[in-house]
Amino acid sequence: MLRATPASFDKLSGTIYDFPEQGDTLPMHTHNDADNHISIVSKGSFRAHGDGWELVLVAGNVVDWPTGQAHEFVALEANSKLVNILKGK
């Protein structure tokens, strides 16, 4: 089951998501200017998708999400990890 842990990195903040099982999902969601983020795959791999698009992301990939773009993450392997860092305004 997906686990979310708030994180603080000096002046930055965000969330670390642990996906212990293949198929664990961070459901489709969007962000506004106040809570938009970048996503860093720190371990494993994911299928990220939204309306009409799909990406396969692996460890080391970084995605800078535009405000309002719906996205969902599905772990393609057990023990995958995603770090989201808020951009802030």
C-alpha cells in the first residue's frame, strides 16, 4: 500500500512516496500554483499518465509538472520511490 511521508529539504518541502508493491497507485490529481511540484523518481519505475498522454519513468527521471495538468503514477515494480518537491510561489 502506498505510503506518503512529508519531507523538508532546507527551504524546500514536499512528500516522499513509497510504493511497496507493483501496481500501487498515486491516483489522478491536479495542482494549482500553490501546490504544484516536480517529481523525481528515486528508485524503481512508474507509468505516469493523464488525459491523452503516458510516460514510463525510471530512477533519475525528473518531471516538471505544468499547473493544472492531471497526472497519476502507477508503480511498475515493487519498492519504487517518488519524491515530489513543491515549487512554491
